[in-house]
Amino acid sequence: MKATNIRELNNEELVAKLADLKKELFNLRLSHATGQLNNPIALNNVKKDIARIMTVLNERAAKKA
């Protein structure tokens, strides 16, 4: 997911997407621990998406303050 796509979403959608990504990250970590993860790059991609969403949310919070 690109940062431009993330910035188009409102805060409620971002929070929902963040929750989904955290669940996906948990499942990927579980698969990795059991040796069933086929694509280890997916872990990094999900982590980066989480960081992008958190960055946008923090920027919006800083603008309000």
C-alpha cells in the first residue's frame, strides 16, 4: 500500500486497516514460527504498511494539537 493511498483514507478507515494489518502480522509470525510461511517478504511488507499508517495518524494528530 502506498502512502498516497493511505492519505486518502479517513481516520476511521485507517484505524480499521491498522487492526486488520496487526492481525495479519500475528498470523504471519505464527506461520513463520511453525515453518509454514511461504513468503517471508510478506512480514516486512506488513510491518512497513503498519508503519505508514501509524505515521499518517501521528501527522494528523500533530496538526490538531
